[in-house]
Amino acid sequence: MVSNHSTVRGDILRELSTRKLPRSRRPEARVPDYFGLDVLDVHKLRERLPEGIYEKLSEVLHGDTGKKIDEAVAAGVVKSVREWALHRGATHYTHWFQPLTGATAEKHSTFFDPTQKIESLDVSTLSQQEPDASSFPSGGLRSTFEARGYTLWDPSSPFFILEGTLCIPTVFISYTGDSLDYKSPLLRSCRSLNRTATLLCQRFYPEVHSVIAELGWEQEYFIVDKAWVQARPDLVMVGRTLLGYAAPRGQQLSDHYFGSIPPRVVSFMQEVEYRAHLLGIPLEARHNEVAPSQFEAAPVFESMNIAVDHNQLLRELMNRIAGKHNLCVLFHEKPFHKLNGTGKHCNWSLTAESNRGRLNLMKPSTDPKQNLLFFTVFINTLRAVHIHAPLLRASVATYGNDFRLGSHEAPPAIISSFIGSYLSGVLENFIKTHQLNLDSSRSYMGHGIKEIPELEKHDTDRNRTSPFAFTGNKFEFRSPGSSVNPSGPCTVLNTIVAAQLDDFYQEVKGLDVEGDAYRKALAARAEEVLPVIFNGDGYTEKWVVEAKKRKLPHLKDTPRALASYVSNQTVEIFEKMNVCSRRELEARKDTELDIYVNKAKIEADLLVEMVLTHVLPAALSHQTRAMKNIQEAESLGIKHPVLLAEIKYIANCIESLYQEVESLQKKLKEIRKIESIEEQAISYAEEIRGIYFQRIRTWADKLEAKIGDEFWPLPKYREMLFLR
């Protein structure tokens, strides 16, 4: 029945009841038959390049000689890329880059040259282009009258074709050489970490020639029918619901998590996976998340630069494909009140490469020497997290993430690390005795079912409340939000660990790694990291008190956290590791503050508009109808004390809501007069987001709970969160 709903909501329900499920676009072939067809990676390029060219290119990509790609190599690459792209049906090409907006950017140019009537792509076009640098966020690095910027080809990331366009992955820098994107600092941090970690590994295994930072991200997201989204100004404009009374049924039954995926979503996922596999994105997992209409996608581990490109590309694919299925993907960190938020868990590890094979530096081993190397990297990583906890918090600080951190299975804003009771015991014993007593035998758990094999028990449990948890062979950084480019937190993580490994290498480079002096030096560092290790529940007030005793920083909001980007400690290590200059770090802080303030302004203005044009008119219409009913009843001598009490209740809500909106508008005028962007941001965080938004939402949601469906114009949680 839809007759009792408002016109908009009723029309949507009628449409949903008759809509047919779109067919998923996926082939009959097996995945290996089409995986990577739309990507030109280094292996395919090797087959296409002239003799000797690939070797020179490989020397630049994998060597540490500082050599650049010369014109002959570039010419060979251009010819091969053009032929491949045209063969795959591409008609245009673009430099694909990742500005500080958090999204990707591109400007398409045609292969066709009308003057010569040929399809061309030359070396200069491949190597660099000049987008307008002043039109992207720069934190003041570029003024409007200083518009020149450059996109430069990143040869370490493969070419790919998207919607008939050849995409050339690039970095984005200003006319003065400053980075204006996420990729540039990430590449520098990977190079720095490679250098310092390799030197340390060579003390154990001289044959190690490189160390690769690897990333396995987990992308959470919500899916809502497109019609519902279009009927909600807040979801259209800011990606989250500024108002909304919680549905009686949410996630309390825990029946959505890992449940049967709705057919509409399966169809969407199948097409996403097909397109992702064509582009070489190695998706391997899909499942329902905890909240209704919440889902997750995850690939296998890849080298960090390519993994980040793939995450950005996948989000673009999901947005494109969702529309074809009459769906909308929400990547906001907290789109629905009182439900789980969405994160992008960054599983981080280091792999040493040598002629003997690959070695996961984050995995304990039965070999004593390898275990000592593991603990060396493990302890120095924890020390980096401890010393630079404010910076690590800043790396995940965004307007959206402030709504998510610390609630509904998201980690708290206090940075700590879960390593489990077993490794905690090993670490404490190592501090006392300088001996690593790792039990290499496997332990099994009984379950009382004789038909089922014994369960092998892991050395560590999983802790959803830990921001930085060790999970057996990697660290899982759970704090990044769903909408962010993972380059930001990964760049910080790479840099602080690189700095720690370099510092430790300088301390022990004259020591025998299997001697007592080396273990003593490592044990001293291990003792320093104990305060940051926490294996308990990060949601309790007891932990807040305990963290304060341990002198762990608690930066609750983005404006205060971002200050860590320009601390002397941060600038020192970023410049030492050749990742970012002070000027670039200041620009990133200012960019994030500017984005924070603008998002807060947009939400505040939109909230006022929604209350005045949606909520209050609906409440007044409902109230008018109720009063008319009372008048008609009284004319017949019928008394309605209950209905009269309801009218008074609604009248009080209307009056209170209107007063709060007036108060908000007055406060907004005051804040906008503040000259300092930092002070503006703090006011928005503490007063607008922390007080006024909550008060207005409370009154509006009380009205939604009382007003009849035929008057309420906004789609409700109970309608949006259960896909039809």
C-alpha cells in the first residue's frame, strides 16, 4: 500500500514495486580468460617493446641508480602503447592523476589528428601535460594568477583503458616543483622505505636487493536505491543523512553481516567485478557488512602504488556501474545515524625481495635469524607508531571520519596497537632476557564435534576497536575512512617507519646482528613501545583514563589533529626522508582545513534549508489536519484529550526546532567573520557539528516519529536501508 505516503515517497514505492532487475554484464568466459585485458602492465609491455628497450626501462623502474627514462625508451613505449590502445578500441587518451580533492582527475584528448588524418600519440604528450594548477586544492601553493602545473607520467603504474579512453597514470606537481597530489609523496615514501629497510635487511641477508611496501585495502560502502537518494537533498549534496529517525530494526539482530547478498546487489557486484578484472584489479572478496545495506569489497595484496591506483579506480567504477542498476553507492564515513560507519582498512606489510625469493618481513618464522629480523621490523614499526601517533591520527583526519571514529565498531581517535597476549608475552620476555622464545609448534582448539577436523589456533585474536592491529602477518590500520585516498595514511606510515628503521640502522650498523649487543639495543627500543600496546576494549571510558596515564594523545577532531602535519618533528623526518618539504606539509594542512570548513558550511546551510522547506512544512500540515479533526469532533460534542496532547507536543517540537535553526544561523554569521581558518574549523567542530547539528537533529527526528506518512516528504531509514 502506498496511498498513505507523501507524493514523492509513494511514487518511489510504486516504481520499486514494478521495477525489473537489470541484467549483470558479465561474460560466459572464466576470469583468467579476460583478466587484465584492458591494462597494459609491465609484462605485456615487455612483449611489445623493441629489443633492449625493456631492459633500459626496467633499470629505471627497479634500479636505484637515479637514471631517468631517455627519449629512445620513451619513443619505444609510446609506439607500443598507441598500438595496444587502438587495438583495444580506445579513441581518446588522458593523464589520470589524483589531486588533493580525494577523487581522480582527467582531461580527454582524441588520438585523431585532423590535420594529418592519422591517430597519433607522441613522446611529449605521454610524458607531460599542463592542467591548471590553481583550479585544484593546493593549500596556497598556487594562486589564481599562477596557474601552471604539470602532470608527469608515472612509469611504475600500468596504462589502462576506461570507457574507450587510454589512461596514463601521472603525478601532479606545480610550476615550482611542489607536489599537488597524493601520488607524488606516496612514491617518495615507498622509495625511502625501500632504501632504509633494504639496508637493514642486508645485515641479515646480503642478497636482499629491495623491500616493497604492500597494501591490501578493504573498501566498505553502503548501497541505496537511486530513487531514494535523489529524493533526499542531504544524500545528494553531502552523501550522508543530516536528519533521520532510526528505524525500529537496524543492525541489532546481527542478521545482515555475512548474510545472503540481495539479488540486486549481486547483479551490481558481478558487473563491478567483471570490469575490475578487465582492468587487472584483483578483487577476491565481497560480502555483507554489519549494517543493513552495507557491503565490502577487498582485493589481494599488491605493491602499494598500484593498490592505491586500483582503489581509486574501483570507486570510480562502482559509481559508474551503480547508476546502470538504479543504485547509488555511498562512500561517506557515516551516512546513517546510529549505524556502523564505513572505513577503508589498510592492511600494510613489507616484503623483502632477493634472488632467493620473497620474504614477508611481518611474518614470524621457525628460523631464529628470520625471527630476529621480524622482531626488528615489528618493534621499530611500533616505535614509529608510538612516537608519531599524533601524525598518524592526522593522516586519517577528515570531516566525515570525525563522525565515525570511536563508535559502532570503528576504532577510537586514540592511536594504540593491538598485538595479542601471546606476542605481548614474547615481547616482555625479550625485554627482560634479550631472548626470543617463540613457540614454533602449532596449537589446536577443541570444539567437541568429532566429524570436523581440529581448529588451528592463531597467535593473535582480532580486535575491532584497535586503530593499528597486528593480525599475524601484517598490520591492519583500521582508522582510515571509506572516502579517503589511501595514499595519505600510507605515505605517513611509510615515512615514519622508514625514519625509525634508518635511525635504528645507524645505531646498530657496526654490531653483529646475532650478538648480544644487537639484542640489547633492540630490547631497549621494545621497552619504549609498551605504552602504545593495548589489547583491550578501546571503547570504554577506562581506556580513555588509562591512555591519559600513558600520555597517549587523544585528538578528538580533525582541526586539532591536522596541526601535527607541521610540527617540527614531522617536518624533520619528512624532509630527512625526502618525502615532503615544510612548504608541502603546510599546504596539505591548509588544504584539509579548507575542505573541512567548506564541508561544514555546506552541511549547515543545507540543514537549515531542509528544516525550513521539508520538516517544518510537513509538521505544520500534520498539525493543521489534527486541529481540524479536533474541531470537527468538538462540534459533535466529542472530546479528544490525547489528540490535543499530541498537538501540543508537536507544537513544542516545532517551536524548539525553529529556535534552534535561528540560533544556528546567528552562530554561522559569527563564525564566518573569524579570519583564522584554524579557529573557524575548531568552531565548526565544537559548536556547529558538536552541538547545533545534534540539537536540530533531535527535534527534527522527534517530529518524524510523530508525523503521518502522508505528510512526511523525506524517504525514511526503514525505506532506504532494506533494498527492494
